[in-house]
Amino acid sequence: MSLDIYTGATPNGWKVTIMVEELIEAGVDLPEVNMHAVNLGGDQFTPEYMAINPNQKLPTLVHDGRPIIESCAILQYLGELFPTSLFPTDDRRWDVIPWLYWQAANIGPIFGNKLSYTRYITDATDEQKRHPIERFGKEALRLVGVLDHQLEKHDYLCGDDYTVADISTWCWIRSYKWAKVDITTKPRVVDWVHRIRARPGVERGISFGVPKDEIDKFSKERRAQYMKNGGGIADNSSLKSDI
Ligand SMILES: N[C@@H](CCC(=O)N[C@@H](CS)C(=O)NCC(=O)O)C(=O)O
């Protein structure tokens, strides 16, 4: 069996590197995993990459020649392939799947847009950015409130167990300072961020492709690199409708 992972040090990319490390932590005897770093400066648009991911985004998993796109689908795929409490395979999976979709449909797009308008978009004036920043900022805070409401009932997003729903959501919430979404009014959410960050599998998962002393903060050089790639991606001129 072969597993090839195409990813990078971004929120959607971390989901998969964390999942692999958490499966190892859970005692799963994984086959060899081949890691491939995708440079978002343009790798995502090459014909070779589009052959496995027509959506031109990272991450992608290739299992025995079958490509799986979409980070949350990859989490579910790995969860089903290697059963652990990260993804229950009995009826309790219905406690998890809706929250995995919730992340994919809400947290990712809203935090992604908030981040882009706050940090990356350079082809709009401050006045043009004011409305989307307010809108995505408010909606991001509402979603943090939903997470807080869930954590009132249990330690993790959808129950007492840490699952793929926590992995996928955490990867976006951890960068709250970079996206300028103030989660600190919700101490339960802050505790949840720290609780998950303290896991050895998470530590290794977020280390992929990053110097050890930059796991939790950017150096000036990396910050500049992210601004450059992020700016290139977020610019309207980068959007192509003729794929
Ligand atoms: N819904 C997709 C989103 C993937 C996504 O947007 N990935 C970003 C990195 S976090 C990317 O590859 N961006 C490159 C681009 O937009 O050109 C998923 O969850 O896999």
C-alpha cells in the first residue's frame, strides 16, 4: 500500500500532516508515507498537479494511485481506512461528520476570506476592504461563539473525544492572530486551542516544512514569503475562469 501526501504549511495542509501523526500516536501501523511539498507560488497550477487535484489547491492524498482531494474528505478517508477514535466508524460518526462539514463550509471559507482581506489583498483600497473585513470578521466571531457553545458541553468540538472535526477546525483557529480574529473573549476556546496544541502528534504535524523555532511564529522572511504567496493568490487578477 502506498500513501502520498501533497501538502504545505497552511491551515488546510496541516490537517493532513496532523492526522498522519495522530494515527501514529494512536498506534496505527501506517505504510510508508511519502511527503511532497507543494509550493503555492505556482505548483498548484502545473498539469502534473492538476492531474491529481483538478481544483488546484493543496492538500491531496494519493492512496494506491487513487487521488483524494479536499482536506476534510482526506481526514474522513484516512479515518475510515485506519479506524481509531479520531473518526468513529459506528453510529457515532454522525456526531462527527456534521462538524467536519461545518468546518469545511464555514470556518475555512470565512477565516480564509477574513485572512485574505486583512493580510493579503493588495488590489483593493482600504475603503473597499472595510465591508468584507467587517462582514467576515463578525461571521468569524459568530463561528467562534458556536465553537464555544459546543465546548460548554464537552472538552472537544463534538463530544468527549478528540476527532477529525477538532483537527480541521483547530488548524484555522490556531492562526487567529494572523487573521485578526480575537478569540480571547472566549476562554474555553483559548483553552481548547492550547489543549490541542499540547498534543505530540499536533506538534509534529505542524512542523512539516517549517524551521523548529518558527512553528508558532513567523520569522520576518517567512512572513514576507506568506505575504507574497498570499498576495499572489488573493489578487483578483489571479482568478482564472478558463481552466
Ligand atoms: N476546500 C479546500 C480548500 C483548499 C485550499 O484553499 N487550500 C489553499 C491552501 S490552505 C490553497 O491551496 N490555495 C492555493 C490557491 O488558492 O491557489 C480543502 O479543504 O482542501
